[in-house]
Amino acid sequence: MAEEKGLNKPVKLKADLAAFLGAEALPRTEITRKLWDYIKANKLQTSTVNGKPENAGKYIVADAKLIRIFNNTRVRTKSGKVVDFTGLNEGQTIDMMQMASVVSANIE
């Protein structure tokens, strides 16, 4: 069997994400899928943005379980922008486009 490469190659998870997903290592694609499954199952996407339905679902609400993972996130993107959720509180939201940063910050 050929060794997995790129996004399908298993990566080591940091403690909080490993506990949340119940695994020590997973491919990035699987990490992202499992996080989205949890978010959708628990209805953690906003239904409106500033009271309007357009872009509904674009933001993810941090619940008690996700906040532990989000709070580990402090990374610099390729464009040089810092994504820092270390001060995020339960009930606050993040943009769904920042999930890649959350995954990157929670793997070794």
C-alpha cells in the first residue's frame, strides 16, 4: 500500500483536538470533516448575520467543546496575517474561512 501524501497523510493532533476527535493522528481532510460534522450536528452555524439571512452559516459559534480547540489557535497565515483566538469566549463566533487556521494550530 502506498504511503499517503499531502492532505491525506495523517498528522499528529495536539492534546485538546485529539481528545475531541478521539484519535492521536488523522489526515487533515478527516480532521476538517469531523469538525464540520460536529458543528452541523450541534447547529453551531449562525442563522443570520447582522439580522439578515444572507451569509447565514458563514460564522461558527464556539460552544464549550470547540472553545478549547479555538483557544489554542494563534497562527500566522501565508499572507502574514495573525489569526488569534486565544481570547475567544464561549458563544462568540469565528469566520468559517478560518477553520484551516484552527486545524493548523492544533496539529504538530
